[in-house]
Amino acid sequence: MSLLYDTWYLFVRALTKLIRTPILLFFSLLQPIIFLLLFTQLFSKIAAAFPSFGGVSYLAFATPGILLQNAFSSSLQSGTSIVDDLNLGYVQKFLVTPVNRSAILLGRLCCDAFRVVAQSLIILVLAYLLGFSFTTEVPGILAAFFLIAYFGFAWSGISLTIGLTTRSAETVFGLGGILTFPLLFMSTALVPAKGFMPNWMVTVSSYNPISYTVNAVRDLALKGFVFGDIASALLVITGIALVTQAATLYKFRKIVS
Amino acid sequence: MPDIIDVKDLVLVYGDGTKAVDGISFQVQENEFFGFLGPNGAGKSTTIKVLTTLLRKTSGSVAIAGNDINSDSAKIRKMIGVQSQETVVDLDLTARENMMLQGHLHQMRGDALKKRVDELLALVDLTDVADKRASSFSGGMKKRLDLATTLVHGPRLIFLDEPTTGLDPQSRAAVWQYLEKLNKEGVTVFLTTQYMEEADKLCKRLSIIDHGKIVANGTPSELKREIGTDTITLKIEESGLEGQSARAKELLQQTKGITEVLSSDDGLTAYAKDAGFIVADIVRSFDASGIKIASIGVSSPSLDDVFLHHTGRRIRPEEAGQKPAGRTRFGARRPTRQ
């Protein structure tokens, strides 16, 4: 019981802090919004020229990818907040209360998930205004948001582990920058693999975990519930989550006890 | 009644091999105002971290209200309040939100919590700014808010790690007032400080800690008495008579208990143990000799002198100028020899 309550109160705290520093939200939304407005114009004719885009507009093709890109870069910032909480003494202040230890981490993760979903909603509304739509409608959007949030949760573990280990926000930020671009562009987030990328990159992309999630979300937006793709996305995300969050938990336990 | 804090042979060695606490033992009774006095790096904060369950001791035993620090830590956390050396208040939250969060983490809910928060905000004079974000607060206000957050759940025992370091004299005096009030209400206070004046004013009993070891224990007056030498300063009325000053000096030297007499332009200075008891003897013998006393004063040794006595060092030589009122240099109080 105390786990639920404590997680809730720490989630509310994290969320309040986030809302009160809107500049952070602004900057993390800036990149996906620029992608959405600029890339969909820049590549609009490519989608028509290459059959590998599946005969849909570039906006329709890229929006799921941009949603994932947003989740990916937001989750890689997750560790910076825990670094602040550690270095400013908040974690220590929590630890001398009877608070459930896991709630300190869970409250943070819930806030990150909430943030990714809220940002995704903003991006989705913008995309709708530009002419995008989800063929699976509300159930599909809900399923897609679940996948996106779960994806964010899995990747946040990397940034949390780095944050807990180095206690340096700069390192966490730097890592986010280094990982985002290669992983994003060598996935099927913004362009199709087969029939567009060079062969070696098709191979890389087929191992890239981002591709799996993008494909599943793209199916939900353009085709319908393709359970095979959703299942493999869930499998890949779960695999990453197990590794990254186990590492986070290990590092966190070392600090807590 | 068992001691609320019972520490025996506590040792803490950090991962890098630094022995921060080197076999200390002490007890604190319920409702006592107990102090740890020592310079930076003496082991004060480390001891607090062990006593508040944040650091695991290397060896020795620690019990808080009869609960073992390792096996009953959950029980201990419910009854203690901790203010760390750095001020920890969430700057993005309002004063009230900071308080409510702390209460929630202590499993307090509803109207009881709201009422408690209002009371405490009033206690630390933050009612007017209760709904303003802490980022707009001055250093003193943040420190007071931090103190209030440690009290939300009504702890029996509070640990304060240098609660007034970095505060202006006015805020410092305000914090002292709150602490005395709390102690009167029955809260046991464990305080660390590097301010002599603070330890002297607040603590009923204290330990002096240096290099991870306790070098002295006792009430401030006991500690000061232990090193002896109070100072008596005396001035006689000029009567024009020859040799009066020399006679006065002679009389002082004959007074039982006085160890040393020096004369200077300002008058006479004598050193003695328990000078308070000797003053009457001096007055009587001067009276019998017909020497009129213009003024006579007694000053006790400060805790600064005590620290010097036990460690051979000043507590903060590099910051002597910042020390609160009073003499800062031992030698400065001695008049020049003629």
C-alpha cells in the first residue's frame, strides 16, 4: 500500500517540477516538431518516387517514426533528473523518511512515461492538423501510446544507469546526443529499409530495436492491428527493459543501502 | 529509561579507506540538547549519516531509543527528523508543497497533516509566503523551511547538521530560538556545529570531536572549568598615593587560587581557577588595605579555549574573523607584559 501512495506522491512532485520548468518541455518538443514540419515537406516527393514507402504520403510514413524519436530522446534525458535529485540531496532527504525505497525510482519512471505520452499527444494533434490519421482510431492510438511509453521506459534505464553511476547530468545529456542520431537514422523511423537504404544499413536496421517498435506503431496507424509486429515489438522492448532496468535497480540499490 | 542515543565504539571507514569515525562512544538522554563540536572534516556529518540510517557502520553498535540501527532502521526513520548540512528544499515547489510532500512520505494524510503544516509554517515565520515557490526565498528562509520539513511528523529526536552555517547573525538567532522552543516541548536535539558560541548557548552537554575521535565530553561549563584559568580584570581608583598599584598587585598575588598576575596600562589582570569564588576574597582584602576598586570583572574561558586545550589547534583558524562575538585569539586577551 505504501508503495502505491509513495509512488503517487513522488510522481506528483516530479510532474509539478516538470510543468514548472516549461522550457525543458519546449526544447524536448522542438526537435520532433521541426522534424514534423520540415521533413514532411522536404521528403514529400521522395515518398511518391520510392514504392518502398508503401504508397502513402511521407507525413503518414514518418509520423510514427517521429513519435518514437520523441520517446527515445526524452527517455535518454530521464537520468538527468535523478542526477539532480541525488546531487541536491533530495534522495537522501527521502531516504531518512519511512518512504518505500522503490517508490523513489517508480515515481520518477511514472513521470517520464506521463511526459512521453503527453508529448506524443501534442505531436499527434499537430500531425492530424497536417492531415495524418490513425486507421485503427482510438483503440489503435491507445495501443500505440502503450508501445511508445513502454519503449521510453526501456530506454530510460540506460540513462538512469549512467546517471546513477556518473552523477553527472552533462554525461547523460552527451550520451543522449551520441545515441539518438545513428540509432534513429539507421532504423525504419524516417525511411523504409529495403529498397531505400544501402544493403549494409538494411542489415543494421533489421537489428535496430527502434525499427521493431516503429513498424508496430506504423502498422497501427496505416494498416490495422498486425499482431505479429506488435508481438515482436513487445518482445524486443521487454528484452531491453529487463537489461537496462536491472542495471538501474542494481545501481540504485547500491545508493540506497 | 534507556538512552535515546546509545553509541558504542562506532567506527566508519569509507570505501576509499578513509577512517572518518574512529571508535567513538557516547549516550544522549531523552529531551537532552546534545552537541557535537568540531572543525570541518572531524567526522560530525559522517556520524549523523550513520545515526540516521544513511550510512552503514563499519563496526561498533548504535541504538536509537533501544532500536538497533541495522535491524530496526524502519522503526527509527519514523521517529527521527534530519536536517542535513546543505539546505535541501525543493525550489520548484512552494513552501507548503515542500511540507506536504514530507508529511505524505511520513504517511500523514488529510486535515491532520494540513493543520500540522500550518502550525509549523507559523513557527518558522513562513505563513505569509507559504504558497510562494522556495526559489524566491532568501538563504535564511530556505534554512527555516528545511528545518520545518524535518519536523512535520513530530519526531522525538532531531539531527541537525550545522543548522546555522552560512546564515546571517539575525537568522542564526532565529533558528536558535526555534530549537530552544522545540527542546522545551520535549524534542531531543542532536546538533553539530563549528560555532563555539552556538554550542555554548544551546547545548546542555557536548562532545568535542576531532579527527574522528571524541577528545572531550561534558557540559559547556564543565569543559571550561576543566581547563581552569578564568580571567579577572581589576582597576583601582587613583588616589595619588605612591606604590598603591604595586601594593594591589602584591595583594592579588597573595590571594589564594590566583596563579598569575599581570599589570598593564588598563589595570591588573589575574588568572585563576573558579574566579567567581575568589572575587569576594579580593574585594575584602582590598577593602582592609584601604585600596578602592574602580571596577572588577570576571570572564570564563570560551569553548574556543577548550578546543585549543584538547586539540592544540583553533577550530577555524582560517575563518577567525567570521566567528561570532567574543575574543577570537587566545593571546589577544593577555595584556602586554611590562
